[in-house]
Amino acid sequence: MQLQDQSLFRQQAYIDGAWLDADSGQTISVNNPATGETLGTVPKMGGAETRRAIEAAERALPAWRALTAKERSARLRKWFELMLENQEDLARLMTCEQGKPLAESRGEIAYAASFLEWFAEEGKRIYGDTIPGHMADKRLIVIKQPIGVTAAITPWNFPAAMITRKAGPALAAGCTMVVKPASQTPYSALALAELAERAGIPAGVFSVVTGSAAAVGGELTGNPIVRKLSFTGSTDVGRQLMAECAKDIKKVSLELGGNAPFIVFDDADLDAAVEGALISKYRNNGQTCVCANRLYVQDAVYEAFVEKLQAAIARLKIGNGLDDGITTGPLIDAKAVTKVQEHIADATAKGAKVVSGGKPHALGGTFFEPTILVDVPKNALVAKDETFGPLAPLFRFKDEAEVIQMANDTEFGLASYFYAKDLSRVFRVAEALEYGMVGINTGLMSNEVAPFGGVKASGLGREGSKYGIEDYVEIKYLCLSI
Ligand code: ADP
């Protein structure tokens, strides 16, 4: 992989300020999903190396916690600036290991860096309270303190942002952190560690351990030094990690699966709704947990919407994300392709029709045609299960009550979207949707200043915004008798 600054391409793990191989010498190879080529390897570490990273985080904690918020902020700010200075290299690295087009990778680097900037600032505002006493001689005070040593397990779909969205608030609050990145996309994580070191983040404050998910994850959840785990990934794995964390009553933040409804009412601006659907459904090739998974379109505008969406996806250019003008890369792996195919086969067997795409792309590998299914019945698998691919299933609905019932009929509750103009309807629907986030007349709502997170089986806690740092502090109550 050719970068302007070749030292951002690290093939060793970063523990306690040192670049290391696995004790066993074993490695995992990392592939480019667009070409199938091997990019390199990373150490296949396990419990022992993870324990050392955790112990280093514990040793580093007192000095890091003792810095003023302003001192920690200066280093996070520097880390943010270094990410932007190296945006091009970081984007290239990400496209090579993840497959998303360069423009999206550049966007993710800016988005990822924004969490460091934001929390560098928010870290200075971890205010407590003074509470009017319940007795004349009592003074009650609330202070907030860092939780301590924290751990993060992150997915491959946003290889940089899912790390900074956790490490930003953790480090700003005075916590230390050990990260296990997804094995498909470790290089973005290791490049972040290189930049953290250059930014003056001390050894042990931020470590990145690559390797076996079960062994590294098992140590992160099983080691009592770790006081908190933040995880982004599938609901099944999240449930398992939460159960493992129950032993020590560790705090957990979980950003899990979604099954986002995208509703188009008959008073919507249809062109805007199509643009919103395009970005919400096909961004990152449908591989985000906030991607529209089920598109509900009201009877009167159904045909018109289908036609416009077909025209819109015809503009997508599929290919290697490093090439000019590409809007859509490959899927992450063969398993992802199989899932899209299963959802299509199930829906069509139950009466749905393919009107665009529907099969693997002529480019081969894990490329897949952007697909639209119409007349999808309510009992299709895709109504319940997250596709995580470029498949837009269109359901028809008659009225508001029916669509709200269908939209909420899922165990998930992360993102939801709807397009409408009637102001009363806008409020009614926004309040009725059982989701942590509602996009109204927009298909894109993630940013560092707003609280990202879900309800129901989509998770616990919020990331970003002024709320995000709350997940990394403990409340302590002081009762003073005078
Ligand atoms: P995805 O479907 O996005 O790959 P996963 O939940 O499988 O979601 O993976 C998200 C992250 O969780 C990855 O870093 C992966 O390595 C890690 N992971 C998967 N299984 C386990 C496990 N049993 N214990 C700890 N981490 C795991």
C-alpha cells in the first residue's frame, strides 16, 4: 500500500506505547475486499497480550486522570489536527481495507476526527452540582470522576469513527482505553494509534490490540481492572459481551443492530425523499447500522417513488473505491453477499418483484448490484432482519396508524426516517416512532454534536454530543456536615 507517510501503515499492535508482535508470532492477514489482494498482516494476539495492555492502562491511569481537563484537551486537539493533516493517507488506508469509495473514506476521517475535537472541548465542562441540603448543617455536592480503565470493541463498517467516538470521550474524561478493532479493518485503528503517540498521548493511555475476537474480547470483559466496555457491532455479540460483563457488574455502552424504517408519506417532497433514500440506503453500500432497511411508501405516491428511485440508483457507479467517480464499493465479504441474496430469495418467494439489480455484479468478487424490490409482503425476512447490503425493499401502506405499527414491529430501535410536510403529522409520527433517532425529511443525521444511540435491542447509552461523555464518568455524592 503506497502512502505519502508510510509510517502510518503499521502491521504491529500498539500496547503501552510499544509496537509489538503476538507472543506466538501468529498473524492474521488483511485483505482488500475490492481486489481480494492481501494488504499485509497484523498480530494474532490473545488473552496474555490483552492483559498486559489492560495493566498498562491501569498504570497510566493515575497520571492521565490527574492532568487538568485543559491539558488532556490540548493533546486530543493535536490528535484531531494530525488526523486532518493525514486525511488523504488515512482515507486511502481505509478504502483499501474496507472497500468504501475514497470520498466516503475522506468523509469518515473528518467525521472521526470531529469526535476528538468535540470531546477535547466537552472534557472541560464535566460539571457537578451543589444541592440545597436536606438539613441545616448539611452541604451536598456532586462531582463527576473518570470511570477508570475502559475497553472498546469496534466493527469494520466505520473503522476510524467507531474508535474516536469512544476514545474521544473516554480520554477527555480522564479514562484510559484498550481497543480491539475488527480484524477486517485493523490498519485504520493502528494508524490512529500512531497519530495518538505523535499527539503526546502517553504510553498505556490508548492501546490497540489486534487478534482473536473471543480471546481478546474475553480478557476485556473478564478482567476486573476494566470498569467499562463500549461495543459497536451486532446484537448477538453485544448480548454475549453484556452477559460476560455481568460478572464484575461492568458498565456497558452498546451500539447494536438496527432495522431502520424509511417512511414516505403522500405529502412528502418526493424528489427529496428519493435523495434521502439513496444516501440512507446505499451509503457504504448499505453497510451501516443506520441504513434504511425497510422502505414504506404510501399508496398514492408508491409508483412514482419507485420510478424515481430506479432512476437515482442508475447513477451509482460500482467499482474499486480508489478509482475516480466510484460511488459504491464491494461488500465486506462473501458472507455479506449471501445475506443479501437470502433476503432477495425469501422476498421474491413470498411475492415481491425485483425491479432493479438483484444479483452479484458483473465485476465479480463481493460486488453486488444496487437492488430494489417492490410489493414486498409484511412477512418477508427483510421486514425483521437487517440486510447490511444494497437492497431496498419497498412496502406499501395506506395510513399513518398502519405504518407506525409496521415501523415499530421490530426488536430494534436505532435510526428511523420519514418524509412528510404536514406539521401535525411530523410531530405525531416523530413521537410515535420507538427509535433513538428520527430523521425527518433527511436521510443523514450522524454528527459529533448530536446524541447517537438506540433503544430496545439496539443498545444502551449515547455517543457524541454533550451526553456522550456521561458514559465515561461516575457520579460521586459528597455529604458534608458543618
Ligand atoms: P459485524 O457483524 O459488524 O462484524 P460483530 O458483532 O460480529 O459485527 O463484530 C463487531 C466486533 O466484535 C468486531 O471487532 C469483532 O471482532 C468483535 N467480536 C465478534 N465476536 C466477538 C466475541 N465473541 N467476543 C468479543 N468480540 C467479538
